[in-house]
Amino acid sequence: MPWQPKDLMQTKLEFVTLALKDGANRRELCRRFGISPKTGYALIKRFAAGGASALQPRSRKPLSSPTQSAPQLEQAVVALRALHPRWGGRKLSAALGNAGVQPPTASTVTRILHRHGLITPEASEACARWHRFEHDAPNALWQVDFKGYFETTRGRCNPLTILDDHSRYSLAIAACGKADTATVQSQMVQVFERYGLPLRINTDNGSPWGVPTQPRGSLSALAIWLIRLGIKVTYSAPYHPQTNGKIERFHRSLRTEFLSTAAPFPDLKAAQRALDAWVIEYNTARPHQSLKMATPAERFIATAPSAAPQTVLAADRGGQDWVSRTVTVNGVVCVSWQQVSIGRHWAGNRCDVHVDGELLRFWIDDQLVKTAARTSTGEVRNKKACRTRGPA
């Protein structure tokens, strides 16, 4: 019979007692107890040398481990992992090297993490490989999307993320209360002023990027705005998020390294401060595996900012294509019998409207608050805009 774990010692003693009797057929006993003759004779020898206590299971741990990592290195790996619990062996190895520690190989770091119980089988299975492609230079392609919202004490936060394809540099991560065209335009203007205009922007097909309710090939107001700036607009294949794979991977890092551990935020401003701190670490300190463990900031070389058209930045509102209106108590602005709601919170404010062909752009002071398609073809009563950038 094979050994039974519940009475292992008792079984061993029974075997040895029978084997030590005069005339015992030890090989037959080994067959009956389900063990090899080698194991049986070893048990007899151990019992003769040390009695019953010598039959206790022995540790398989080697007497020495000359290739095992030094305790100081293991402590450094564990401490760095505690600071960055979502980083794996490659990132931790690169970060140790950047900190002046003789960097162990990524596999050594991974073994240390396993030895200390810091990697679970579930986490290992979750690390799926991505098929990578990239453009040759910064600003050749930006990937843009909204990360799924999360709740703050005062409402939802919709993080708008803009990522440079070549360097994986996070150009913006904005805590937005809404995920609409006006919000995206307002944020993009700031990014354009800082980094210039990209050659192409890729988004998914949902609102506000596309118009999923319209026939295929229809352009949203946001897409028309970008095209007029000279930016090529492309869309991910439907139900195929890998087309925008880098920003999807960025969202996974954002979720696992930040959102999953962050405490609830009281409002959008608090969320923005925390996002700003995380993205600085992401851009400048976090080694990136696909960049050969360099950081996105090391790879990103910002081109000279392109001069954005005046119609976007509202450099001058004195032309014939600008009119001024007062926002009604219901938050509505009327242009040529077309009523456009820009929000009750703007009630009573003076609003400058840029009438640009098929589009209407609504500005309160220096903030673009809404862009809408122009549906009325009637004459626009020209009332001079209330703000200009040039001399009065």
C-alpha cells in the first residue's frame, strides 16, 4: 500500500518493525507498502542510526545556495516593489539600475518577487502580449480616448487621455466632468499650444469622436474641426480596440497603478492634482518595456509648436464672422433663429460666437464652451463681439 499522509509516521514504523524481524522478506514488504526497495532500505538504515525520530520527513532545501541573491538586493527589490506594486521584473530591474544599484536580470527580480509571495498566478496570466507598431517620430500620430468614468463625491470624472504613438508620452490626462465636443476642444487647444499639431489623430467610433447614429462616413463636429486644422482623422476598426492599442494599454496602467489604489476624490480638482502627479511619474520615472526600459520623456522630442489657426485660439474676434450674444436664463444662445444650449451655468454671460461655414463656436471669455453644427442658413445679425485681442 502507498504511504498515507495522515498516518505517515505510523506506516513507516510499521514497515521498519516488520522489516527488522528475523527472516523478513524485505523486497516483498516494499511491494506491499508501495515503495521502492531503495526507499525501504534507506528507512531501515535511518531507523538503525537514529531511532523513530530519524524517520521524520527531511527538508529538500540544499545546504547552500551560492547563486541566490544577496539579502541586501532582495530587500531593495521588495522595497521598490512596495513603492510600485504594479511593476514587474523588467521595470524594477531597470529602476534599480537607474538608482545606482547593480541591476539584477529581470528574471532574477521575478524570482525574488515569487519567493516573497509578491506575484500571484492570476497576475502572471493577466500579462498578455501586445502586437506592437509605432510611428517614426513624435507628433506623427496621437491616440485619443476617454478612459471609463469613475465617481467622485461630487459626480463623475471622465479622464480624457492623449498619447503620442512614437514615445508613449502622455500629452494630457484631464479630469473632465463631461465627455462632449466642447470639453475635448477646450483641452485639445491647450495641448496644441504646448506641443504643436499632430499629423494624425486616431480615435474610436463613439461619441464625440464619431457619429455612430449616422450613416458610415459621416463626420462629427469634432472631426470637422480637426480636419480644418490640417489634422488627418482616422478611426479604430469597430469592435477592435487593438487599433488604438497603445492608449488601451495606457488605460490598463492607469487603472492598475493609480485608480485601483487611489482613495475616492472629493471633486474634479482633487482628481486632477492626483492624475498630474501620477502622469509625471509615468512620463519621467517609470521604465517602459517597449522602449527598451527608457522612459517616455526620454524618447519624446517635442517638435516646435505649429501655429494654430486664429479661429481655434480666438486670436481676434473683430472680423465679420464673429457676433456677440447674451446667454438666456435657460442657458441658450440664439444665432440666426437657431437656438443652441450651452448650459444654464452660463446664463447672463456675454458669449462670442464664431460663424464658420457649417460650424458655430461659442466662447465665454477665453474658454471655448461649445461647438455645434450650423442648421440655419438665414442671415446672421452682426452684433460686434464683446472681446477682442487687438487694440480697441
